[in-house]
Amino acid sequence: MATQTSPIGRVVAFSAARPWVVLLLGLALSLAALLYTARHFAMTTDTAELISTDLEWRKREIAYDAAFPQQEDLIVAVIDGATAEIAESAAARLAAGLAERRGAFRSVRRPDGGPFFDRNGLLLLPLGTVQETTEALVRAQPFLGPLAADPSLRGVLGVISTVLEGVARGDASLRDIAPAAGALSDAFEAVLAGRPAFFSWRALIGGGQPGPREMRRFVLVQPVMDYSALQPGAAGSEAIRETARSLGLDPAHGVTLRLTGPVPLADEEFASLAQDAELVTGAMLLALLGILWLAVRSARFVAAILITTLLGLVVTAGLGLLAAGRFNLISVAFIPLFVGLGIDFSIQLSVRCLAEQGRHPDIRDALAAAGRGVGRSLALAAAAIAAGFFAFLPTSYVGVAELGLIAGLGIVVALLLGVTLLPALLVLMRPPAGGRAEFGYPALAPVEHALHRHRRAVLWIAALAAAGSAALLPFVRFDFNPLHLRSPEVESMRAIADLMADPDRTPNTISALLPSPERADVLARRLEALPEVSRTVTLDSFVPGQQEEKLALVADAAMLLLPALEGVQPLPPPEDAELVQRLGATAAALRRAASGAGDEPATAARRLAGALEGLAAASPDRRAAAAEAVTDPLATLLRQIRAVLSAGPVTRAELPAELAADWTARDGRVRLEAFPTGDPNDNANLRRFSAAVQAVVPEAVGVPISIQAAGDSVVEAFIQAGILSALAVTLLLALVLRRVRDVVLAMMPVLLSGLLTLATCAALDLPLNFANIIALPLLFGIGVAFNIYFVVAWRAGEHDLLQSSLTRAVVFSALTTATAFGALWLSSHPGTASMGRLLMISLGWELVVTLLFRPALLATSPEDAAGA
């Protein structure tokens, strides 16, 4: 028989006869691989390298990135202030502090601040807003001048006292200072209570609290990246946080700093993956040990299997580095793939060896018999699985192509060590003979007989299940948005979720490079006419419209305000004793003005009087904190007002070089940016937006286009690899089995379990994504291997397969993989959890097919099948 002359059987027998030689050779090979890995280890965490640069959309993306290198590898520092003044001051101070750390950052810039926006930002707003703002400034003129002359708490108290004098004369009323009294009371009471105190002059002048947009600023930072680290931008992010801490930019001072953008998103992805690493790893190891023990019921067999698997991982890592030169974010998945598939070979040989020990008490003889019994099927399964992995090599998905190369080599390693090192270890460990004539499931005999009797019914049910599953395939979704795979709890994701909620600041925009500003203006108008586009931005968007009318309003305000704001020598801060006296005098004046009245303005005046009296009686530190709460935002406000009132005509030529560089490439081409309407985080909306823009500007690039194109490329790569691997495996089986029916018998269960898995995903609305799709090669490999084992055993004349040691090995191999890697489901990381979920679903169906469909499929004898 073929099994008696199996080359694998002879290799097993040779290894069992010379265990020390094989062990030393295995250790030497592992040591060499370990040394090579230590000296040549390289890993890239750059996600841009996962997809081939030969694709047209990647070429456009690379060309665009080359035109604007300042937009690559960005950390977006999102600064939210308790007030608009705090946000502006914090952003300016952080940008200045980061600019001094030249070794850590390539560039630091403010896209929404700086001298140009300070001076001309008002002109970029609608004419009505400009009019409202200048009128509010004019109304505030009576107290802006005195505050500019004395920008201290004493000056603030002086302004209040001046109004109170008007109240006493009947020229004013307490209602005029009620808003200020309420805001000052809030701040001073917070100081007295030891809480952070925040006061906004801008809110006071504007007559209302500014919205989140006015209290949010940005600093764009390009860190020096270290792609040899798992978190390439971690050092840059830490430098930003360290600078912020040194400047006191923290919640205690009214500042919330969050980092987002491509760099923190990628870095925190690894941090979130590692968050549950101990839990997931512990669950994996416990499941692996538990199922292995149940499979072989021998600690020595378990130890031999684990040692073989561990050394195989070391050898595969070295071979992978030698072949691919480095690992990437996807190719490191060779670890679970190797364990899931490689351990199957060891389980098959071990379980068969245990079964053979009933006839061959000597472990060497049992191993030799096991090698003869399963060697051919192991070799064929390994060849088929490796061919399936190597089918990924010609695809454009570079990450998976490199995974296919390394995993394919790993399968070869797993087979070689499984038939050499494992037998040697077992001989050296000398496990006691089990004396089990058949290490299988005799209790399943009634089930198997029932499946044989009702073979046609079972096959019809399977056919209907396959047809129903095929009908559900159009409903299988692929979620191409990588943000949906990230933990929503990490800082970078929370920050970007906030930005996406703002249609004017969403990162899901589309850009295009155009030959001239005139061409950009023409296309901008065409795009803005589309219902999928909310607005467009070009360099000319920073040249204000209706400048003549706006500048006239600014000039009128400047004529009234600038004389009191410029050329004024501010008074020095008061001594504490003087401040105590002023606090008491102002409090007394407030109480006199409010005496006898019970309306809201009078109540607000008495409340402020109480706060001032509290400050007068408090420690000097409390008074200093109260002064800081009102004078720091005052300094920011006065600086901003002076800048706004100096606004002048703006032309394209006068735009700052840094701003122009963000919108004009070095070769003179200009950038056009389009913003979507609707939900910028909805996949369907992004598809419509991308299609509409590309219909007008085919060369456009951007996040909505790239993530969809990447998703399409991934799906196309898997379809291409699936077709190639199916052809390769089918051809291999045809060459070895030499009967069409046997090839069909080997492939039908793979097809059925795959259809059932995808149908379950559709029925439960579990989309495929960039993470869980990596599990498909593992599932395909396991399915092919299991089917080959059964078909080869069936061809060799073995009967009652459901009761055999083969079924035991297959069941426990599936359970080992399912429970070990199903532990990924425990991860709080959505992408990792989705991979564990898909593995569990697929392996569950694989067990169903193994226990129910396959016995019915192989119910006839090989001779009858050949005759048929």
C-alpha cells in the first residue's frame, strides 16, 4: 500500500531511531534562526506600504503627498479652552514652545492662527458677522480704553466703579453691568472655593458664550518618525505632552489637549491592541493547553507539541526575514497562522501515534506506523496550504502578499519539524504506552450509521444550505472604513469623532491638484453645485470677499477705538494693600447701588459685592489668582482687538508663504479641497461623495477615496488569491489523487463551510473588514487540510471515519484553533475582536461539516465511487 512506502513514514521512522541527532540539528537550526532574527529584525508600521504603489490611485496619492510633504506624518494637537481667549493663548504658547524643539519636530504650524489670521481673520467672515462684531467693539469702547490703560484687577474694579457712579447720577443702571457682574462673580467665587476660575471678555462683549468652534484651536506638528518602533510617532507625541505640561496647559488652567491625526491614530492602535494582551494571551494559552491535553491525554505529548511549535515559530521568523527582508503590520499574523495550522500537523501525528500504541507498544514503532498512516495526507495538506498562501504573492495587497510568503514557508517548516523534531522529542520523553486499540470515538457509531442510511437526505440538506448561503452572499458587507476597527475609547479616536461632527473640520475631504487658480475656481463652482458637496476651499478662499464694505466697518471702529488702545502706557500692577482697599470700596458701592431693589440686576450686584468682600478678606494668593483670571484673557483680547483693527486689503500675492505653501505645490499647481454634505462618517455617504467628485475631477485624492480604493484593492486581492489558490489546490489534488470525483470530494466541504461562514456574516450583519479578512487564509488552510485527511484515509480503505482517531485529531485540531484564537473575541479592540468572532463562526461550521456532511459524502466505498 501507499502508506507502507510513504516518504514521510520513513522520515518519521528515521527521526525516531536517531532522536539526539535530530534534536541537536533542530536546536542548531532554531539557534541560527534566532541569531539571524536578532541581527536582522526589521518591521515597518507604515500602513502606506501595505498596498502596492503600482495602483493608479496610489500613484496619485503618492504624487499628491510629494507635492505637499508638510501634510505627511501629522500630529494634530486639538486644543479646547474653557474660553476663547484661553484656547487662543494656549495654541500660541504651545506652537512657540514646540518650535524651539527642533530635534523632535520637522515642522510646527497653526492652520487657524498666527499674524495673518489675527489681523485679517475677521474679514473672512460674512459681512453681517463683521458688522455685528465691529458694532459690539464700539459699544465696548467706554471700558476698553480704561482697561487698556490699567489692564489689572484694579482697572476692572475701576470700570465697575465708573458705571456705579453713573448709576448714582441716574445716567446708567445696574442692568448695564449685570452680565459682567454675573461672569465676574462666577470667576471670583471659583477662586475663593479653590476651583479653577475662567473668565471671558470676548463672551462679555459678544453678548453670549462662544460656540465650541470659537473655543477650539489647532497646532499641526510633523514629528521625527522612527519606523523601526511599533509606535513610530510616540516620541513626538510625548514631546508635545511634555511641552504642554511645562507650559501649564492642562484642565486646571482651562486647557484640554488631545492628539489625533495619522500618527497618533496609528500609534494608539498598537497601544489598544496591547491593552488586553495579557488577558487574550492568557486565555489563548489556557485554551491551547486544555484542548491539547484533552486531545492526547499525555503531558509529555503536550510538551513535545508545544516545543515543536515554539521552535517552528523561531525558524519561520528567521526564514521570513530572510525572504521578505522585514515584517509589516499584516505579515506578523504569521504567528497565529503558524500555530493554528502547524499545530494541526503535530496533533494528527500524535493522535495517530497514540492509536497505534495499542498495536505497537514501543514508541518508535508506533511513530513509524503513524508516519506511514498519515504521512501522505500530511504532505499533501501542507503542499495544498502552502500553495494557497503563495497564491497571495502576485496580488497588489503587499501586506498580505508578504504574509503569504512567510506563512507558506512556515507551513513547510511546520511539516518538517512535525515529522522530525516531534518524533525525536517523543522518543526522548518516553511517554508511557496507552494501550488504546483505537484512540477515536466509538460512541459515534450510531450517528455515523444514521448518516450513512440517510445519506441522500443529508446531502440534499447540505445542497439547500449551500444554495441558501449563496443567496445571502450579496448581503455580505465589507466595511472599508479603518476607523471602525479602532477602539473608540482612545484619545485620538474621541478627538477625531469630535472633528467629524463638525462639517467644516472633518478630515474626510477630497483634494485635487489643478494647473492654475483659474481652473481651480471653475471646478470649485462646478463642485459646489453638486448635492454631495457642501463647500470647496482654494487658496483664493483666503482672499476675503466684499473687502471694501468690510474694511469700511473696521475703519470706523478703529477710528473710535485705536486712540484709546494704542500709544497707551499701562499702569503697573497694584500693590496688594491697594487692591484690598479697592475691593472693599467697590463692594460697598455695589451694595449701595443695589439697596432696596430685588430685581435680577440688584441680586447680581449684591452677589458680586459678596465675592469682592470675600477676596478682600482672603489671602494674597487668592487675590493674585482672581487677578490672573481676569487679566490674562484681557491681555489676549486687547492684542486681538488691536490686530483686527489694523486689517487692510488682502490679495493673493500678500498671503503668507506658509499658507500659500499649503495650497500651492512647488511646481505651481494649486489645491482644491471639497467637503461632503451629510454624515462624513457614513460609508454610503462617502461613496456617493467620492463618486460625485471624481466624476468632475478624476485625478482627485483624499481619505474617502483612498479608504474605499484600499478596501476595493483588498477585496480584489483576496478574490484573485482565492481563485489562484483554488486552482493551485485543485491542480495539486488532481495530480496526486488522479480522480476527478476525489478532488470534488476534497473541495466540496471547503466550499460549503466557506458559504455557511459568509452567510452567517450576512445574516448577523457582521461585516468583513481589514482585520478579520486576514483570518480567511487560516480558515481556508484548515478546511483544505481536514478534507485531504479524510479523502486520503477513505481512499486507503479506512471505514467508519467518524469513529476513528482521525476524527478525534480533526475535532481537537479545530477546537484548539477555535478556542485559542477565539480568545481574540475577548479583546476590547474592535478589529481584533472581529477576527476572533469570524474564526469562531467559521471553525464552528467546519466542525458541523466534519461531523455531519463529510461522513455522508464519503459513505460509499472508493471502489464503488470509482465504478460510478
